Amino acid sequence: MAIETLLRSQFPKHQFLVTLGRIEVQPDLDSIDLNDLTLSLQKLGFELVDDEKGRKVEQIKQLIITEIHHQGDRKKQSETFSAFIGQELGHDYSYLNNLFSSIEGKTIGQYITLQKIEKAKELLVYEELSLEEIADQLEYNSAQYLSAQFKKVTGLTPSKFRSFGHRRPIDSI
């Protein structure tokens, strides 16, 4: 892992545990090292989130990304995203949605839709699944509904997009 190697070389007195969206450091960094870490992460295109509300929002994002892009732990269609997120983070969903909206400027539902459309783009480019199969995999009620949301978000129909075949990185959404 490139980030882990960089961190270990820059901060040899510390141990790092790097997972998706998270870096744990032992022992804690002093303010100078924390500033250096922040600058190093920024050079790599990452942002250090060190306040509790920001961490909650990042946890929400990581849960959603894991579920949509990596088939996470949520039981498909038997558990709603709102119930899953609330249970995983131990907070009422409406509180989490308000927190998310205040920091991100969009609701959790809108973020889920954007992530689903990004996954749909990936699946469309691979051309291995039909639009109906993609809609089913992304838990849409129909291919028509997926197509309508896809066009609303991208400005293109799924078939037109498939002919172009370009996507945005997940972390830039």
C-alpha cells in the first residue's frame, strides 16, 4: 500500500493502520507531525477529517461505497439503507441525514443515488450485463426507473453513455 509506506517512511516512530477511508496512528501525533501529515495527505489528494461530525459523515460515505461498490454486509433489499446506516452508526437516521446534509450539501439518499449511478456507469462500460440486470443488482424497481435517474444525473441515457464509456472517480462525487 503506497500511502502506508509513505507514512511509515515520513513518521518512523509511529505505527499506521490504513483501511478504506481511515488511518489510525499510534502513538498520537504532536501538532507539528499532524500538520506534516495533513500536508502529505493533501499532496496525495486526500483530506484529513479530525472532527467528530466530519468523521460521522465519512463513516456514512464509506458504508454506502462499500455496500454499492463492494457488496457489503447489508442484506440486499431486506434491509433499507436508512435502517442499515442507523444501526451501524448507532444513531437515528434522521439525525445522521441532517448532519450529512449540513456538511455535504446533499441528503444521504442523494449521495446513494450518485453512488448507484457511478456503479451503473461501471457496469455499463463493461457491457457484460443488460440494463435490467444492472437495475436489479443496484436494487432499482425497474430498468426504466434506473434509466430515468441515470439521465437526470448524467444528462445521458444509459445506452448513449455506454457508447461513450467514461466515469468519474468515486471519491470525487
